[in-house]
Amino acid sequence: MVITHNDTINHLSDYRDKHIDTITKVNYILTNHLIDYVNATVEYSIVSTWGYFNGSAWDGMIGELDRNLAHLGASPLFYTIDRIPVIQYIAMTTPTRSKFVFRSPKLSFTDNVFILPFETLVWYSLIGLMVILILFLTLATAIEWRAAPSRPQDNLTLRPQITEAFILVFGASCQQGCAQTPRGFSTKCITLLTFVALMFLYTSYSANIVALLQSPSTKIKTLSDLLASRLKFGVDDTVFNRYYFTHQTEPTRKAIYEQKILQKGTNPAFMPLEKGVSLLRGGLFAFHMETGVGYKVVTETFFENEKCDLQEIQFYELIDPWYAIQKNSSFKEVFKIGLFRMQEHGLQERENSLLYTKKPRCQGVGGNFITVSLVDIQPAMLILAWGIVISLGVFGIEFGLEKLTKKLKISMKCCKK
């Protein structure tokens, strides 16, 4: 059997440290049941790896099975094509998978929440409404000024200019108002209807923004999405993870290893389980781990509301680990029947349920407080920044034109003299 931590040998059957060498502990107990079934005695050989081909021979547990040093592989291993000629698989005893687990990032991390409250057709309708209001307001103001040109014309009165009508309507859409006020009855009616109509739209928009800021993103569903995301990556530092990650040939999986795990200039992102789960809890971090093992640490360290946004994405193109024996073993049928009987009697399910932890259930949704971060308001800050830059640019142009105009006037006076 495979033991990767030295202290595991002291806790193979007492259910302590269940997240360490879990697959070995489960199958150590099942193997003892199997030995009792065939009324035999057993001697365990301890190795540190499941076994991989190093160019000349197989090492680890597979190496001992291949060289007839052992009959049973008491630590199940993945079903791969290169192992079929060397060992024989007889039963699946431990349904466990290794996956990337991450907390769903905020919706603002993948989308611009400021354009999500309304559907595209509603946005087009809103823009169309504002254009119509601006045109009608400009037209009505122009007619009023022609009908009564003798009325006072101060800076607080709305003028028949499309720019002033635009500022009034835009201010109404933001529920801010405008310094200029209409002077006629028709323009006052248009202004009143503008504020009433846009008030309801503003209320709906604001309510949706609050809901969207608390919503998790669901856009990361595949390995390609995970690769394209801004999440940081980590991998549980185990023998099989180091082997399979470095031997990936499929383009997306290979890119994940090369771009996200290797991390140029630093050490590869292989880390202990506890550290990876701690970073996972902090968010914006995808951690590859054996789910049945990692969820034990998650259950013990996460708050209830933090368990609600956990997502999984399968990385390995492998099925669940299988129990293996020596190739062409004369004990094949006896062992196979014994393992099937353990499955029928519930012993296999019992040991797996005692040592493996299922994905935590969400029980704290709605009870958490979410703070607004810079990521959430990034689009608004960009609008503000660009507005400042453009206004400074316009100010510079106006200032330059004013200087140029003064110089031209001075030069014209000199020429006349």
C-alpha cells in the first residue's frame, strides 16, 4: 500500500487525520475484510508512490506487482492505458475525484454590472426616449421664445438649445435636475413628464444594482473559462498531482499547467492541503484537490455562508480509482467475489462515508454582508476618470483659443494704428 505521510502508519484504522492518505486508510480496512473473507494472512509492503514508468521499469506499488513481489495493490489507482499490460483492475472501491474547487467570484469580476439591470432592448428604448424628449423640449422651447421674445432672458431660463435640453434630460435620468428651468406651460409639462418617467426607471435600475452586487458569477463553467479567468491557481502537493499535471498533452490542460501552475519566476503552485483551502476561502483562487478529502478541511474552516458559492471543475480525464492485483493472478476471481460481496453488504459504502466528506450544503445564504470593492465600481471610476481627462482637454482648448483670440485682437488694433 501507498503511504505518503509517515504518521499514517499509526492511524490506519482509528479514523484520525481523515484528510491524510485517505484512500489508503479506506482500502486498508477493506483489504483486511477481504483477507478475512478468504481466510488468509497478509503482510503489507509500504511504498511512497503508486507507480510510474521511469523509462526502464515501473516503480512504487505497480513495480512490486509487476515483479511479483506483491499480490494485491491495497491503494487503488487510476485506470490508465499504459498500466493495463502490467496490472489487472478488478473493482472500483473508492468513488473519489480530484477537481478544481473555487468560490464563485462576484458578478462584477466577470461582467460590467452597470449595464446588466436592463436588457438590451430596454437600453435602446431608454436612449430613444431620451432623444425624443430632448428634441421635443428643444422644439417647444424654441416656439415659446419666438412667441414671446420680450420675456426676460436670464441665465436661469431654459434656452432653445439642444445642449441645454440634453443636460436637463440627462440630469433627470440621474434624478439630479438642472439649473435652467422652462418658462412656458408646454415645456414645463414635458419636463414634469420627463422626471416622472425617468424616476421609475432610476428606481428599477438602483434596485437591480444592489441585487447584482450580491450575486455570484456563473460564467466559469469549463476549463477554458477557468484558464481565461483572473483567478490564481494552486494544486494539492501529492505524488499523483505532480505526475499528471506535468504529463498533460491536451492543449487547455497543458496551458493551465504552464501558465497558471508553473508561474514563471516563482516555484510551481503545489502546496499543502490546509494552505490551499485557506487561500480558497479568501476567494479568487482555484485549488485542485481530492474533493472528498478537501471538503473535510472546508467544513471545519469555512463559515456557513462561504460554503454556498463553491464550484467544481473536473481536470483529469480519468475515472474513479480501481483496486488492482498482480497480472494473471490465480487469486483474481476469489478477490473479485470478495470485493463484490463487501459492496453488496454495505461495508464499502460505510468506510467511504466515514473517511470521505461530501460537498458542504449551503445553509447560510442571505445571512452575509458583502462590501463593495474597487472591482465593483471600476466602470464608474473609469467614466469619472475619462470625464476629468476630457474636461481638462476641453478647458485647455478653450484657454488656448482665448489666448489666441486676444493676440489676434491686439494685432488687429496695431495694424489699424
